[in-house]
Amino acid sequence: MSTAPSMAATNQNSTQGPVTGNSETPGLDSEIQLVSSLAKLQELERKIHELRGFMPQGLLEPLVPIANPDKVALGNPVAETPRVLRASLDEAARARVADVQQFQSLWRDPELTSVWAHVESRIKEANGQLLQPNGKWERDYDVLLEELARTEKSKIDERQREGEEAEYTKAQSTEGEWKNVLERFLQRNMPGVRVIKGLDESSLAVALVRAGLVFQVKGVSFPGSPVSGWDVSSKIAGRSPTKLENAVLGCVESRPRKWDLSFLLDMISSYADIKQTPCVKCNRLTDNGAQLPTLRRPQANQQSADGPARIYTFDALHYGCA
Ligand SMILES: [Zn+2]
């Protein structure tokens, strides 16, 4: 088990691919994958030490307080009847079997397939000589993995922020670009979505016919500047907003990309079938409080900015399932 650190050091230059045919098998070619595999190996080793204690101690734990009255503990009292003792022994056995199964599934983890293949090939290269471990782990790889994952995420966030800034600047540089965005949206003819242009230059009403929801959308701009953001409300003359409208509005108002009309129109449209769209988390339409999934989370794999006009898609969620 503790051969792992030396494998990590040598694998980076290794060009012989011990990775088996399946291309979905994660390889060992990035720092984060290496660390993730090492963390799993470390966990396996820890479990191996644990497994050694199963036979016979782990299985016979319920007998300990009987044989050794000094060791009676709150969690391990003397069984009052043979039937209770039998039940405790059964339970101890089931728990150990579950532990062994958990160990096996970690061992067969697809991520470790390439690790085992690498070990095999190294042993073959060494004419059957087993790899010599140095006997100890140099690092806590689960801690290292967390650090790497955090760094990776902040890099991605940073790239995203920069990308959005560039998009914003580009959108602002064309006077009336939002009209093109609206035109492209209207051409898509989204079922159940009706857009009514308002009297004001940059105001619209978006009606979701099947959902029975109507939203007012209004461009925000400083005099002489292009529209820099979009306000949404559900105030309709002559009636107050419904509970559902308020819940949806709360989510729409907290959206990112407030300058982006295309994001807003796609987000509002994602509510068109709210009464038929189950929550992605619990797969149910209404939660225990009889509420519909009114939260919308943008899906990660949005098309890139350089392609044709981007279409945003959203996952529906209950507030309680977020
Ligand atoms: Zn749910």
C-alpha cells in the first residue's frame, strides 16, 4: 500500500500507457488526479489496518463484557439473555460484513483501475520484483486534495468572472444590442411564452400562459447610456401578485448576469411548465409544504460565448432541496 508515493513521482514522465482500453477510466496525468488516487490508496491502507482487527475481536465484541467484567461499557453492556446476545453477535457480524464490502468497493473504484494497472506494469518491468515501499506516507493526501480542489475552483471562478466581464463590455459596445437579443428570443417561439412590447422603449411584459404568470421587465440605463441592467417585477395593474409569482420573482431577482437580457428571458421561460416540472433533487412536483420547485439553477454546461447565440438552461429545485 505505501508504495504509492514513489509511483506518483515516477508516473509523470511515464509514456508507456498502462491504462486499460476504457477511455472513461480516469488516467494519472494530472496533479489533482494523482492526489485523488493517493488519497484513496491512503484510505484503503487505513481500512486494511481496521480489517485486521475484525477477526476475531470485531466479531466477538459482544462477548467481551461477559468474559471480562472490567470492560463493561455503556455501548457494550452484558447481554441480559441468550437471545439478546445472539442478536448482538448477529449485528456485529453484519456490521463487519458491511465494512468488508465497503473496502471492496473502494478497491474496485474505477479511479483506482489505472493505479492497479500502473502497479502491475511496474512489477512486470522489474521482472516480477515487488515494489519496495518506503514504509510511510509523507502527506495526508485527503487534506492535499481539498487544497488542490479549492485552488482549482477559484481559478475556474476567476476565469468565469473575466469571461463575463468581457461579454458585458462587448454587449455594451453595441448600441441597442438587447433588441437583437430580444429578436433572437422571439424567433425561437418558445411554447407557452408570450412577450408583449411595452409603450416604453425598453419595457416588456412576459406572460407564461400555461403557468398563469406574468412579469414586467424593464431596462435600466443612465441618460445617454445603453441599457446596463434589467429590473423584473410582477406588479400587474388591477391585481396583486400571487404567492407563486412572488416565489418565482424572489429567485429571478437574485440571478447572476443582471445585465444579460438573454439570460433573463431564458430564466423566465424556464418557469413556463412549472406546474409539470419536478424538482431535479427529489423528483417530486410539490414538496411537503405543497410548494412547486420555484428555484432555478443555471446548468453548468452552457454553450461558449463565441458560438451562436447562447441558450441558457436551468435545473428546477424546491427551496428546501437546494
Ligand atoms: Zn425537491
